[in-house]
Amino acid sequence: MRPETTARWRPSPPAFTRLMVGLVLFGLGEGLVTAARLGNSPWTVLSEGFAIQTGTSIGTASIVTSLIVLAAWIPLRQAPGLGTVLNAVLIGVGIDVTLALVGRQHDRPAQAAALVTGIVLVAIGSGFYLGAYLGPGPRDGLMTALHRRTGVRIAGIRTALEVSAAVGGAALGGRFGIGTLAYAVLIGPGVARALRLLRTHDLARL
């Protein structure tokens, strides 16, 4: 990661553009995975479970969940930035907007297409916004902080976090299925691949 002196709160226009492109793609991808109805992404399983228990929308629950995850940053000394704040808010908004526009899918080919497209978009979106160096989102910040503290590779840590979120969300009533398993297995390698393709060399080595 770039030095901590990097201006995470005062981005250049190219960095801000990269951040926003990444977050839009990420939110769209999460929304498509949810719309597929084959099992939410693991963190959205958790958000949906929270939404069911509290009577809120999945997007709102995602924002609240992000704030809770941010609390785990404190002992890990992970530094936030503009990207952290925007991620916490815009991903949840993106899920709700995508679901409103696309709706829940019931046809099998459409479900499969939404799931695959969603996973790909989340991976690409992660590569864009992490490469903006404006602070990782709550979940990715936890991932990179644990990498620094443990030395375990990004793909392994990401997979472990996704599985843990899915189990907790399913216990609360969130939708768990084959799509959840596919997301949990593929997203870690997918993010690593996106970082390499986007030539974010220092992050791609994690």
C-alpha cells in the first residue's frame, strides 16, 4: 500500500474518478448477485439477515453492517479515508437501486447470468477502488489489515471472512445458496486478478 502520508481525504480528479467507478461497479455487482436469488454474497447474506431481524432494507442493513465492521479496525490500526466512507454508504445504496431497477430474477438462465456478472463486477470494482488509494472499504480494510498482521495472503483471508459472514447471516435468516458458495470461493482470486490486470502492482502481490 502507498505510504500513510498519501492524501486519502483530498483526492486528485483521476483518483476520485477511479474510486467512484469502482464503487458503482461494486454496488451494481452486489445488487445483481442478490437479484439472482441463488444465494446472496456472504456479506449481503449477513445484511439481509440483519434486515429481516430489524425490518429495514438490505441496503440500509449493509450500511449499518459496514459501520459495525469499521469498529473492528480500531485494534488493527487501519487508517480510513474518503474511500472508506463512500464505500460504507454507496454499496448499500447500489444494492437497493439495482434491485429496484432489475428486480428479483426467476428464470434460471437469467439467474445464472446475474450471478456470474455480479461476481465479476464486484472483483473489477474492488480493483478500481482499492487502486485509488483513498482508503479501503470496511470489509476490504479488515482484509488488508489482517494480511499485514498475520502475513496470510489476501485470497485466503478474504475467503475466510466471506465464509464467516455467510454463516452468521444464514443464522439470522439471510438467503444462503449455491451463489453464496460460488462468491465465497471466487471473489478472493477474482480481486487479486483484477488488481494485477489494473496494474496495481503493490496490491496485487498481497
